[in-house]
Amino acid sequence: DPAQSRFAGVQAPPWWVGRVWSLAKCASGGRKLQQVLDSKMTTEEQGSFVAELKGHVAEGLRCPHANYLLQKCITAFEPENLQPLVDELVARGPGAVTQVARHKYGCRIIQRLLETMPHERLPVVFEGLLENAAATCANPYGNYAMQHLVVYGSRAHRRCLADVIAENIHEVHANRFVCAVVIRLLTSAEDEERAALALAIAESPDLLSKLPTTTCGRVVASHTRDIRLMQHETATGKNDAQVGRTGGDLEEQCDGIFGGA
């Protein structure tokens, strides 16, 4: 057995050698393997473990049991040892990554990768997320991957996503999953991107009239109001107290525009 020969002359091979994939597919076996990953593994052991998952990534990330093991591998192993699994994930191109991000379990794999892997190891993952960002944001599972892109991606990634949202601003009210991504952008992106997105919302009268009708919409309206007021204060050089004395009419206007959020 090639896997066992790697440990020949050193020590008895770990008990899991040659059994990883068969165990990963069942609940009890997967839990035992996750316990193995809780212990410190050598680089050689990590490589051997990953080798047994090669060829099974597409099936594993869609499996209700194996997906947990894949997630654990991503958080426990060194990036260089995980690269074979990432390469397999992206082998079919950005479109395949998009489909994974919209899968019930696959979205978890994307989230763990964004949390732990250096950006330079995930170019196709980012490309897949942004390739059809509007539809992925609107997906019940894909929106979680897109929110992770906001938190763990680069500023360029956030700017690209904010631009896509601005172009499809009507979806903010129509889809609560898009709304969740917008809230993440309004609270986590850089000031310039937040301001541009808030402006797009403020300049959409039809959207503004609908935002107060849902809980998620009211949160968007509240953040948009705060950002627009902050922009005004910055532009006029007035602090909160000054705005209260001389610019209170703007707050009243914002309350009217954003439903008093």
C-alpha cells in the first residue's frame, strides 16, 4: 500500500490510513476522523490524509457527513497541504465554484476556505463568487458565501460586489438574502464602497418606499440613513452637535426618506 509505505521503517501507520474516505461518508466514522484532526499531525500525516480525499472532493462537499470532515481539514491543515483539494475543487472552472457556493453544504466549504486560505491560493474561488454575484447573493446558501467574501476578501473584491449590488439595487427589497449581503457591505466595507452603495439606495425612490415594510429592509434603511448623514457632516465639516443645531432639517428629511429607521 503506497500510503502505508510512506511510514515504513518509522512507526506503525496511523489507524486511519487507507480508510479515510470510507469512514468520512458515515456520521460515526466522520466524527472519529475529526477527532484525529484535533491532535497535532505531522506534515507527512496531513499530506497522507489529504491524499485519501483526492478524487472525492465533489462528492464529499455535497455529503451530509463528509462535508464536516472537509471543513475540519481546511481549518486544521497547513495551506500547502490543502492545495490538492483546492485544485480539485476549482478544476472545472469558476462556474463550478459558483454551484458549490449555492449548495447547502458546499457553501460551508467556501466559507472555511475564505476564512483560512491566503488570497493568492484562491483566485478561481473569488472569480467564481463574483462571476454571477447577483444570482449567488440571492441564493439561500450562496448569500452566506458572499457575506464571507465581504469579510475575508480584499477591498477590490468588496468594491466589485458593491458595484454589482448597485446595478441590481431593486433586488434589495425583493430578496431577503440579497438584503443580508447589503447589510454586510454597509457595515463591513470601506467608507468609499459603503457611501457608493448608500447613494445607490438613496437614489432609488421605489426601493426607499418598500424598505420599511420588512425587518431586513428597515436595517438597510437605518444603515443607509446613518451613512448619508455622516457623509453630510463630513462634507460640511459639522459635528453631531452642530448638525443638531443647524442641520436638523436634514435629519428630518432622512427620517422621511428612510421611513424613520
